[in-house]
Amino acid sequence: MANGTHSSASAVPSSPDAPKIKMCPKITSILEFLLRAVFIANSLLQNRNQMDRNTGDLVALRCSAVSSATFNVADSTARICGEPPLADCFFIDSQGAVMSRKIAMVEPTSHSQQIQLFNNRWLERCTVITPVGFAVTWAVLIPLLVWLAWSSSSVTGAEASLLGLGGLLFWFVFEYGMHRWVFHWKPDHRLLQSFVFIMHGNHHAEPNDPLRNLMPPVASIPITGSVWLVFLALFGAAGTWAFVGFIIGYVIYDMLHYACHQWPMKSKVWLPFKKHHMRHHFGVNEGNYAISGLVLDRMLGTRVDSLKAPVAQG
């Protein structure tokens, strides 16, 4: 859950009839500088959330994400993405002896309430993002996308608005589909199980980790960038307008998801969103897949009405 959003356009296959999108080298350099600044700022903000390590018997703790494949595959309940796999954890006792034990991957690491997914600290940093880092990232990228859409296509304002609205509506369908069929996929292969846990299962194991309630750019940019390529293939350069609407939908979704976990949301407008999502986490995992487009759960028969109720049909 990389920051090279501007490179997605260059990945579009070129042909004599295909529209070509050219970016000024200065714009590319500025974009790279801004994204590096966002990464550095996000890292500094993460350091403010670090917990003090236990200075007693547990001096050092290392958890291997690769060992997530060690949990019992025959146990069907362990394959639910909300169940954390076991990890090989090593620590040094007060005499300096190296000890090991099996634990669920729910030990806090340098980040509050956080499950460690990777040994490599740089990979681990890429799996988290602060609200400020998220806001800065998309406050930079969305205006750049609008500028690129405006400068690379010749559609009218009405056409651009319709494409943007279409992209926004498509986001709701995409969000539901990704959550239901990808993030809650139950593969039999252990490596795929590890992939699902890294992508989403860890969120069910620790739902209120504030640094993992927003999708980090290392995941969001490749996923959304693939949709951008599809829009470009379908609509040419004007497809970037549809992508702008799609990205706006994504940002609304992720901010709403963060709010559901971190804010009270007691008003009549926002409380239904929070209840809907909390029933997904603490009621029936296999339901209430929508975060922003709640009507889709009703339409597709996956709505959960209470913490104890079965999935509503129809």
C-alpha cells in the first residue's frame, strides 16, 4: 500500500493514431522534487508516532512477513483475511541469548498499534502514511492531473465534466469490487494468502491503526494508475478527465474510511457511514463492502443491518 504517477502516461502504447502526451522536462523535475519532499515529510511525521521500545527482557524484536505462510492452511478460519498469520519472532533476553517464539503478527513495532509486515525498514515505511502525508500527496497530484488533462486534450468543458462525472461514478463500482473480490479473496496458495494479508488482512487484524487507515502511495498509485491506462485506451487523451473524477472519488473514499475509524462521526449525515463500516469489521466481514457508495451493498445483497444480523438479501 510508486510515487511516479507522471510515468503512467508514458506507459501507454504509442501508435500513429494514438494521442501522445508530452510532459515538459521541467514539469517532470518539479514533480519528482515534490514527491520526494512528500516522502521525506511523511517519514518525519511517522517518527513523531514512534513508541518507546521496552528496555526490559525484550530488547529487540523482529517479525518476518515471509513467515506469514507458516499458519495452518487446513484451518479455514485462518484463511479469512481478518485473521493474522503467525510469525517467527526473535528477541534477546537480559543475558544476551537469542530466543524465538511464534506469535500472531500483532506485536507493536516502531509505529503505534502497528503490525510489522516487513523486516526491511524502508519497505515497512512504505506501508504507512500519515493524514498530513496523504493530504499533501494528493493536493500535489490532483492539480497536476487537471493541468495534464486540460493541456493534452481538446474536449469542451461540458465533455470534460461528463467524463469526470463518469470517472467518479465508476470509482464507486471499482471500490466495491476491489474490496469484495480482491481484498477479501481467500486463495489456497500460501504466498497469495500472504499477499492478501499484507494488502488488507492486517487492517482487519488491527482496524484502528491510524497510519494504516489510509492507503499509502506505494499501493494507491499503481492501482489507480492501471485504471488511468484503461481510460486512455478507451477515450484517448480525454481519458485523463475521467481519471480526475476517479481519483477524486478515491480521495473521498480514503478520507471517509479514515474518519470511520478515527473520528466520532455522530451527525446524521456521517453516522450511517460509520455504522455501515463498523458492521463490516465487527459484525459480518463478508458484507458491507462499500465505504462511500453504500447503496451498492443494498443492490448486490451484501448489506449488513446490525452487528448480529446475517447479510441482507436484496
